Amino acid sequence: MKRKIKEEIVSVGKRLYERRLNGGYGGNISVLDEGVIYITPSGVPKDELDYSEIIVMDFKGNVIEGQGKPSSEMLFHILLYKERADIKAIIHAHPPLATGFAIARHPITEAVHEEAAVLLGKVPVLPYEVTSSKELAKNVSEAFKNANAVLLANHGVITVGETLEKAFRRMEELENLCEMLLVADALGGAKKIPLKKLLKLFELMRVREGKIKI
Ligand SMILES: [Zn+2]
């Protein structure tokens, strides 16, 4: 299997940790390549991962390569890859500000910042379901029909991308957006980008209709 993909996953795990987007044990990262899923193992902190520990598995969760067990949350990774053909990478993390929004059941429904509007679109909050459960995986795969980032109540965040880098940028952008919203809130509340200009922005960015809905 491809060492380069395993090294990319390790690198993103370290970046998530270093930028305070994830605690060591929390979260998981996967990449789909040539019909198999590369995924972080269960029980290894993301800041201490070695590329040799990345698990390669099939769509049934059978390990093809690697010593440990795939992430216990592998189910929603599998369902998401089945659900949307454009998704090639998934990151689940527990960034403190965005997770705070998830704990408060506070979805992001308005376009208040250019880059966030283009990269993220609307970010819903899914009801709380126990980690690794079938119910959680089902809710996640349903929500991602219309989203690229989702908040999980009392748990964390999932972002997706056509590349691992894009999924990472979405995670980073979402955490930044939550910080901006908190500041705006303290200063009287966030104001929306006017709809007409938002549409102009999307045109400018050549965002395909239907991919990001605001
Ligand atoms: Zn989790």
C-alpha cells in the first residue's frame, strides 16, 4: 500500500494536534484510494502516530494491512465514502471552539465570512448519539448529502474533502469561524453577507451550484 498516503495522514494528525484542533486520543482521519480506506488506528494519540501504524481496510472494515485495529468510528467513514463519490478524505476531530458550538447545539446557518461561506456553507448540528454507534453513522451519512462540515452534539466535528488537505482546511476554517462568531457576538452579533453579493461571490469563486448551499 502507498506509504505517501500514510505519511500524509500522520502529518495531518500532527498538524491537528499542534494547532489545537484535536486532543491526542480524540478523532480519526481517513483517505480513500483505489477502493481501499487508509485510516488511523484505535488507541494511538494523533501526535505520536507513525506511518507504519496506519491501517488499510476494505469497505467491510476488514484489515488488509497494519497491526492494530482501525478506528472504532470507522463506520461513518465507510458510509460517507459509499454515499458521496466526490469524498476522498474525512477528518473527525474535537476542536474546542467548534465543539463548544456543537455542545450548545448551535448550527452555523448564515454566511458571515467570505472564505468560510465558500469552503464550508451551512454547518448543521446532529443530535447526540453514542460514539461509534450505527445511529451516529446513519445520521452522519444523511447530513453529508448537503454539507461539507458537520457538528456532532456533545462530541466534535467531521469535515470531508476531495483531498485530505481540503478536509484539513475545512476543519481549520470552521474553528476560525467559530472564534470570529464569538467575537462578533460579544460586539453585538454577526451580520450576514447580503444575499445578492453572496451570489456574486459564489459566481466569482465558480462554486458549482448544489455543491455548497447557503
Ligand atoms: Zn469522536
